[in-house]
Amino acid sequence: MTQTDTLPTPARKIGWGIAALVVAGNMIGSGVYLAPVALASTGSSSLIGWAICGAGAMILAAVFAGLGRVQPDADGLSDFTRRGLGRFVGYQTAIAYWGVCLTGNIAVAIAGTGYLAFFFPVLAQPGPAAVSNLVLIGITTTAYATGARVAARLGAVTLAIGLMPLVLAIVAGAVAFDGATFAASWNPSGEPLVAVIPASLVVIFWSFLGLESAAVLSKLVRDPARDVGRASVAGWAWRWRCM
């Protein structure tokens, strides 16, 4: 069997809309729910960091769109790098990205188990928690191993589920918003913003991880020259609206 025989046929490839759901679903993950707690010490001034990271993420989305347009036949991030910088750097990129995904998926699984423990207190114990983590990782791994469309549909379902508490939080925040409280909590630490804001950028940009998903799946979308860019920008827009 040749490599061409293993590639999905056009009918089985995913469109830019489903790819955008994958991008948005990967970004709207644990980072969204953990960011408020992690940024509590930064206060309302974290909006500056959100603006900086949002602009940076938009630039990355434009880069991925350009890569998809000029290299529509590339097979993901490592292939983009290989073509520009050589096989060695391309291989290192693949290994580095695999390592990031490995640690990131573990973090997401732990966060998911933590949320489930609110409804099932037994999951707060080490043994059941470890089993829950393995089950969550196993479900997602099986979905991705089954095929791009199955994985994309799973991403769409988890995105819909994840948006529910976000919508409730947005509505509750809008109802309870108080300008005086917002101003009073602008910079709780009292330190200069030039010291506070940079420290928050790593936490904030964690919420944008997943923006690269459309580029990673470039070989699986119907029209990479068009769809990688559309999916990246649309996914970024979804994430920005949920900020």
C-alpha cells in the first residue's frame, strides 16, 4: 500500500467549517476555565494582556493562512518546517509538537477530571482520578485514530458542551458587573504594570493554544489553500468572542 492509498479521499475530507470547530474546540479548553483563577492577582489589568495575546494569535492565524496558501500540499506543521528549513528541523518540530501535545493533553485530562469530581466526589481520590484521566485520554485518542471526521465531530460536541458554562458566566458577569469594583481591582498587587502584564502573558496565551490545529490538519481539509486560513481565523474569532 502506498502513502497515497492511505490518504483520505476528497469526499471524506473535512471542510473549513468543521476545521474551524476543531480549532475553536481545542482553544476553548482548560485554559479558558483556569485563566480567571490564574489571573486573579493581575486583576482587571489582565485585559491589556488579552489584547496583546489576541493580536499575536491573529498574526499567527494569518501566518498559518499564508502557509496553507503557498504550500497547499504540505502535511502539517512539521512538513511546512521541513520544506523551509530542511528535514532535521522538520523532524525536531514534529518531536517538539508531539511533546507539547503530550503534556498539554495530560493537563487537560487532569482539569477535566477535576471538573467531574465536583459531580462525582470519588474522582477526587488519587486512584479513581488516575483511571478517569486514562479514560479521557483514551476516548480522545480513539476518536482521532478512527478518522478526521470522527475527531472533528467529537470536537464539535465538546465545544458545544464547553460553551454552555461560558455563556452562563458571560450572562452572569454582565448582570453583576459593577464599574467601581472593576476599577478597584485594576491592579491588586500595586506593582507597576510593566512588571504585572508580562507575567500574565504566558497564562493568557495558554488559552490560545490550539490555534495551529487547522495547519496541523492541512492534509485532511478539502482545500488547504483556502480552508486552513478560514478555519484558523474563524477559530480565533470564536476564542476572542469567549474572552
